[in-house]
Amino acid sequence: MSWRCALELDAQRNLVSGSTEDLAAAIGRAADLRIATEFRHNEHIDVDSPSGELIREVAEFGVTYRVDQKWVAGIMSLRQPIELPVGFGPRSSMSFFMYNQDGTQAIARPHLDGGSVDAGPGPAPVQPPRNMPKYHVLDHWDAGTNAPSQNFVYDFDVFRYCVNDSWREVLRHSATGEVESGSLEDLVEAFSSGCSIKLGIADLCADFRTGSDPLPHHEVFVQGGSAYYYTAQNLFLIGSHPLIRVRPGIPMRYTTGGWDFGWLMVRSDGQVVYRRCDPYSLKFSDHVTHHAIRWFGR
């Protein structure tokens, strides 16, 4: 598999090389996304440490968004908080870090350990980390709940948006399953030969709309896991890897009630079942919708 840098920014998030257009086009072809950054141990990990050792990080963003066909954001979908260099953080949670194409960042952290809740959802005081001048908090939400989040910028020394653009679109259909390009036969052939399957789902987060203003068009990309083909019904279905839904915008931001997470069961007739986890209560519920979907194989 071939990886390349589609976009590079400096510490002030100015363009060094590549372009946002190249990045957005690649994500629109379901390209995988990893972002490389660099930082100093005593500037970002332990501000009381004498060690100024340079650390390189490359993070996998298993869920990607393309908004209005031009704006890219990626979310780390599998990460628990790591306490470098010794192990894990003090509380079990998910670290849903989200990076926008302009270098702005965010974190949503649903706790998994059943800890106490001492506040309700809503805006929270902005509290920049101690002795961390490169960390700029933009806003803070839901402190004291089970699912705090914040939007911020950390001035990493570099941001490199790397893509693996090796997926091939094999089927595209409407929200009611009418084929627009490719074919179900191509999808079944790819699946039957052992190919991985990836999904591009249109307007999956439309229910996050507030008021009368429509949300921007968006596609959410996530890889599938186990898949099944009903040979008499000509129906293909697949379960997704973990998915984080966020209210789409430019840029993408976490807010109170503007995100959740779960898993999808997606069918080739456009039906999507979302097993949603409420991040505040960790209670699950199933929701059925229909979407235009693009299917990719590799």
C-alpha cells in the first residue's frame, strides 16, 4: 500500500506543501487518513519534566468527513487515552480526537468506567492547561458529565496529512437503492475475493440540524467489517467499524448534543441501522434511516 502526503502545514498552520483540494479529492475517493505531528515532551506531555525530547506521532483517523465536497475532518475512532511513555491514562475512556484540514483540533471523551457525574450538559469555563502556551482552548463543553469535549489548537511543529488512495469505487446507489454507477455484482465479486469494504454514506448526520437552516451536504467514510450477501434476494449488508457522528460544519466542532457514537449495519438497498450510544448515559438505541451510499473495495 502506498502512502503520500497530500497536505503539510507548519506550526502556525500555514501551507508548506500540497493542497486542501488534493486532500479533499482523496478523501472523496475514500482514501485512508493518517496525520503526522511533532512536539516536545516537556511542552505537551509533562510540563514539569526536564526532557525536551522531540516526539513524532502518526495517528490513524478511522472516520473521515468531507463537507460540501471541499472540507475534510478526521476522527480517531479506536483510541483510549495514552499516558506517554508508560501506559494508559487514569480513567478508561475513548479519545475521539478530531482534526480539521486547517489544523484546528477537538476532543470528545466519553468515559467508560461508570464514574460519578456532577454537572449537566452545557458550556463550561475555558481552562487552558497549566504551563502549556502552545495549547489554545477555543471552547469547552459538558464538563462534569460523562462526555466532556472541547475545541482547541495545539501548535504542533508540523502537520502532515497522509493518505492511502488505493480504494476503488465498485457501487454507487441512491437512498432507495437505485444503482447510479458500478454494480452490485462488482461489490459481491470484490467481497467474495476477500477485499476489504469501505463505505461513503451521504448526510448521515442530518438529524443534528437545529432550527430551520439546513446542514451542509456531507459524506462520512468508515470501513466495514463482517459482510453478508443474500444470494436469492440480491441483498448485500455489512457491519461497520466504530463510528463517531458529529454535526457537520466548516470547520467541524464538538458541542453539547452535537455528537454521538456507535455502529452501523448498512444494506445495498440504502437502509442504514445505526446502533447509537448516547455518550452522556452510555445507553444504546437503534435508528433506521435511508441514505445514498458509495461502496469501495480494496
